[in-house]
Amino acid sequence: MSLDARERLIVALDVPSMATAEALVARLGESVWFYKIGYQLAFAGGLSLAAGLIAAGKQVFLDLKLHDIGSTVTKGVESVAQLGATFLTVHAYPQTMKAAVEGKRGSKLRLLAVTVLTSYDDADLAAAGYELNVKELATARAEQARDIGVDGLVCSAEEVATLRDIAGRGMVLVTPGIRPAGSAQDDQKRIMTPAKAIAAGADYLVVGRPIVEARDPKAAADAIVAEIEQATKP
């Protein structure tokens, strides 16, 4: 996949208000081309911000992790497709993924299946009643997503190499839990540096707090883009 290093960086707008998000976007300027909007901002007016970003030529990843009865998912995806977002997440349950594929039909929207949340480890899955460990569950869900026709996967950098073998080059791999060297781990349990994630086979890297909470967010973003560019040189 031929992508500009700056296009590979997705900044997570995990902030509490539209004013904070708009100020951050203004500070980042042309350093960032791609933004992720999740629950926190979506419920605070973030969908209108998404429309504005798209109109301004930016790309938007709506991290809404849809999971509901089939008809509800299909109709929800149809609405997102009309908005013009680039990516939308759904949980990687077969019925949900099939409904989402139906909903995005005929549009440019790309669906990303969430295999296993990066805040989960084997103990968390066991506590939730799963008999599979993280690697086994992520692998099984990736195979289902591929066969159903989902466009890509959201997965920990630890699973990228394994899932790339399953996904082939036809699916994109989007990796959250990215932390530049020296950053705090926060609540993520499966993390990796930008360079290592790219080397493992990730197409896009989602970075939140290391940029959003940086003293100079633009400089932090530029440093990560430089690391991605270095990692992608032949």
C-alpha cells in the first residue's frame, strides 16, 4: 500500500468538547491529515465536526464500534457512508459485520472490524467468559472479517504480523495503542512504538494522548510522522 507518512498517522480526538477539538485541530494544522472521533467527542457534537473536517479536505475515522441487531447496524452504516467518513469501526461479530457490509454497499466508506480491544489481555477475556486467548480470538475474528468482506482490522501491534498473514494485502490494518519511546503506557496493555508497528505490518497508526496531551502537539505529531517516514524507507 502506497501511503504518505503523514496519511498513516491518525490522531485520536479524545477530548471532552468541540471547542477543545477545534483548537487542537487548528494547532495541528497541516501536520495532521487524518482524525479519529470516538464516543467522547461524538456525543459532544463530534459528528458535526466530522462533517466540517471532511469538507476541509481531512480524512475522518469514526470509531463508533457498532454492534447491534443487523437492521440497526445496516441503517447506521448507511448514514455514516452519506457523511463521507473514510473509516468506521464495528465489532467483529459475524452478524454485525455482514450487516455493516450491506450498509456501506456502493459507497467509499471502509469498514474496520475490531478484533480484541487493546485494553484487554488474556485474563480479561477469561473474566468475560472466553475460552480463547487474545491471539486465538483475534485470529478467528480476522478470518471471519476477511471472508465476510470487511475492508480492514483494528488490532494491537502485537497481532499485526500474524493478522497480516490472514488479511493479505487486500485489507488495511489500523493499530491503536501506539506510544513513542518514553511515553506513558496509560490504560493500554498491548502497546508498541510507531517504528516497530510499521515494521510489523501496520498501515495506519492511531495516536491519542502522546499528541493531544503534549506541550506542543504539532511538534509531537511531526516527530511521529518523521519516525513513520524513516520506518517506511526501503
